[in-house]
Amino acid sequence: MALSLPIDPGANELLNRNVLALLVGMVLDQQVSMEKAFSSPYVLAQRLGHDLDAREIADHDPEALVALFARPPALHRFPKAMAARVQEMCRVLVERYDGDAARLWADPVDGRELLARITALPGFGQQKGQIFLALLGKRFGVRPSGWQEAAGGYGDPDAHRSVADVTDAESLRLVREYKQQMKAAAKARTAGN
């Protein structure tokens, strides 16, 4: 049931046991490969010398955090912006959930409420929130009533649309194909306007 990406086994292990690492990977999952985004929390933990902690990141000197993100190999192609976004997210986790990222989904009434909590985090719009909700439901057993509906098409059990659906090399290939089809369709719509 756990997340299994084609990345360093230590990175997968961290994602499966450290909720904050999973959230950081999701924040970073834009304009870089899925493998890069979800490997970067592991690299950040190595650079810090221990597992990720929301309170520590929230309180970290912003320039020092950018330096950790920017050190080669950079954790993202936009290290300054992403360091700031991750720090903002950690500050919200500290303010609302006492720094415990798992409390984000500890007691939601239903899938819509959980989606609202996720999308209230910096770096999570509607689509990314739905993907993360699907990831929680499909890979981590976080399934409040109505979670699949709230996750939209990403909650479909037979979908191959996002990181929530990656379990092996073949499912990753199918997700990549879906994303390429969506980009092509968007490009065609733009060209038609």
C-alpha cells in the first residue's frame, strides 16, 4: 500500500515513514521530474543530518535554507522559491497542527474537509490538493468518507494520472503518457484560441 517510486530506496523509505517528507515532495513536484521532486526530501534530510521536522524548517534562517536547497545538486530548478514555499508550508503546519504534519488528516469529517485542509497549505492549489488526497487514499489508507469524490479523477482506482498511481515502472510509464496527452490537449486548446 506504500508509495514506491523508482528512486533511491532510502528516499522511498523516508517518504513512507515521514509525513513531512511526503508533503515536501508534493510541494516540489512541479517543473521537475516526479523522481527529482520526491527524492529531494531525502537529500534535504541528509544535508540537515536528520529527518525533516516542520518546526525546525519553519524556524530555519531563510538564507541558510535557500543555501541547502541550492547546493549542487540543487533540490529544485528554482531553489530559492521552493525553499521559501516549503518554509511557508512548515510554518502553517506549526501554527495549525503543532508541527505534526499527520494531524492534517487525523480527524477530517470527510474528503471535502480534508481537501480544504490540504489546499490551505502554501504550494497546494486545487489540482495538487486532489492529487495529494488521492495519494493519501490510495497509498496510505487515509480514506475519510467521500475522499474519492473530493479527489476528482485522481481518486479513480483505475487511473494512471499522478504520483498517487505509481507503483512500478509500468504504472510510471502510464502516468507519463497521461501527462503528455494532457499537455498536448492543453497546447491544442491554446493554439485554437
